[in-house]
Amino acid sequence: MKDEAIYRRLFRTALLIRLVEERIIALYPSDKIQSPVHLSIGQEAVAVGVCDALRADDLVFATYRSHGFYIAKGGKLDAMFAELYGRKDGISGGKAGSMHLAAPDVGLMGSSAVVASTIPHAVGAALSFKRRGGDRIAAAVFGDGATEEGVYHESLNFAALMRVPVLFLCEDNGLAVHSHRPIRQSYRLIEHAAAYGIAGRRLEEGWDMLAVRQATLEAAAHVRSGEPFVLEIATSRYKEHVGVGEDFHFNYRTTDSVDAWKRRDPLIVDAKLVAELSPELEREIDAAVAYAEASPAPGRLELLTDVI
Ligand SMILES: Cc1ncc(C[n+]2csc(CCOP(=O)(O)OP(=O)(O)O)c2C)c(N)n1
Ligand SMILES: [Mg+2]
């Protein structure tokens, strides 16, 4: 049976992520957002279910498509919008932008435009947790395309050898830019992980926040006991790879697969709850946008701080 209180909590955060990204779409033509954006619309349930299952003191290392993980881990909305605007009060003083969101105060340690580059950082953090004792874990979040990078394989090997508490979390939207997974990969992720002695699981129901949460709770328990784990979650990217538009006119995919996902998407299906929660969340977003608008541009000294 669905736990209503948990469902509502997850739904609220997922809706906040979607409304934030819809606001980004609305603002983008104004050119106030000084950064390329990779929207996670369609993928919110993954960020929300995963972060809800993790503990506040667990660390997450993510990708350029991480507005959802930033918000779900508890990052501040006003500092996020100021960052997108390239302003002084942004999380990184306006120098990092959408692709490099971080919120170390709540455990989002970093994200990067370089595919797969934060995976070894998560393994390193997990090694440090192991050496210090305790049961904190680190999660490496990455797309299906990132698993083709050499560093993914090196990270699996090292994590398996050292038995470090790292959760490898693959957001499988089936795409790397415009390229479909079956023409890129000769392996299945969970079978591949097994070759390193790492257990794993694939979850097909990536639209279902409660299922994602439950799968992550089970995976995290395994990791907390001192073993790496690969959790692969199927999901769907509705918008273009980068930018705020759609990309069906490129004819590399049809609307069918996305439409099938939308028919199960709680943020569409549960229209009543959307209507109930949206006004309050839109006010929260209004305040964050106003904060960004009021924040000054960084000065020369601020621009040169923390970059070398
Ligand atoms: C090391 C590296 N190689 C190539 C690129 C170009 N690139 C940017 S996104 C991307 C696709 C990545 O796909 P995936 O990991 O599945 O993430 P998704 O965009 O689907 O979330 C590529 C190849 C890059 N940014 N970094
Ligand atoms: Mg992908």
C-alpha cells in the first residue's frame, strides 16, 4: 500500500523540480540565465526517490543534468537561481553555472560538464569513509553514456578491490545526446558490474518515486554494510539534450516513447495534487528569482577567487 505521507513529501519535491525547470524555460529567452542548461524534466522521480532514501550526511556527486539532485538533496533555491544568473550570491559566486552545481553544506559535493568525471570523486569519498569508520556512503550519479568512459570501469575496479561504500547510480534515459543505447553498448550494466564482483539491480519503473526510494533504501543498506552496488534506473528525458526546447524535429526519436512515459508520470497523472501544491511552490520560485535579480554581478576580484 502506498504510504501517503511519504508519497506527498516526494511528490512535492518532484513538483518543485519540474516547476523550477519550467521557470527556467520561461526565463531563458530573456538571456538572464548565463549558462547552458540540461533539463531533467521527466527524470525527477530518480533524484527525489534516491535523495529521500539517502541520509543527510551521505554525499552525492552528480552531473551537468543535476538541477533535480541539487534540489532533492536540499540545496537552496535562491542561491541556485543566482548561480544560473551568474550573480555574486550564487552558490559558487556565479562562476559555476547550471552544469557545475554544488551544495557541500547538504552533501551535494559537485557536478561536472565532463562526462563521468565525478564518479572517481565519489569512490575517493567512499574510501575516506571506510578509513574513518562509521557508515556514511557516497553516491556517484551518472548517465548511461557515462558508463562507456574508461574512468567508469576504473572506478568499478578500484571500488570492488577496496570494498568501499559507494553507490553507483545510473540514470538510464537511453540516450547520449542523440545516440541510442543499443548502438553504443555491448554490455548490460548489471552483468558487467558482476564481472567486477559488484552486485546490482535494474529498476524499470523510474517514474515511480516510491519504487525508486525503496530500491535505493535496499541498495544503500548493502553499501552501508561495506560493499559497492550498482543501481540502474530507467527514466525518460522529455526535452532536448541541452537547452530548453524539444528535439523531435531531429528525427532521431519519435514522441511515442516519451508519450508512453508521460502516461505514467505522477506529475502529469496526479493533476489534482499538482493543482493543490503548485501555488505555494510557484511563490517559492518567485522569491528565488527575485533574489537572483537583486544580486549584483561579481566584481573582478570575486571573479578571480577560487578559480586557480
Ligand atoms: C568526457 C566527455 N566526453 C564527451 C562529452 C560530450 N557529451 C556531453 S553530454 C554527452 C552524453 C552523455 O550521456 P549520458 O551520460 O547518458 O547523460 P545524459 O545527457 O543522457 O543525462 C556527451 C557525449 C563530454 N561532455 N565529456
Ligand atoms: Mg543518457
